Amino acid sequence: MAKARGRNDHPNLDLARELWAAAADGNADAMRGLLAEDVVWQTVGRNPLSGVRKGPDEVLDYLAMVGESADELLSDIEEI
């Protein structure tokens, strides 16, 4: 059941939550279905994981790489 949307919730917040849930379950097919064809994922920093990924394939490859290299990944949605 979807969480009730508050006055300040962005309309894409539910979509982002679904994406994180699919990632936590390792469900790449569900993730692909939630990503727009023109998705752009930017990771800030100066390290091998930073940079810009464009399109579902690049984003999913990046997220798989992060998942494989991390012992534990905790994340919060800070801004949409």
C-alpha cells in the first residue's frame, strides 16, 4: 500500500521509493521498468564511482557495480 502523500512530497517520490525497493530486492527488471529511457544518474566526487551515467543500461550497470563492491549500502532520498 502506497504511503499517503504529504503537502510537500514531490510526485516522483513514490517512484523513487519503488526504485529503491526494487534495488534492495535485486530486481533489475522492476528497476528497468521504473527508469525513463532518458534517465541521467550523477554521482558527485572524485573517485572511480563518480560521474554521469545516461540511459537505463548505464545506470543499471553502475548500480550493479556499486552493489557488488559495497559490504553494506545505506541510502536516503534527500532531494527530488
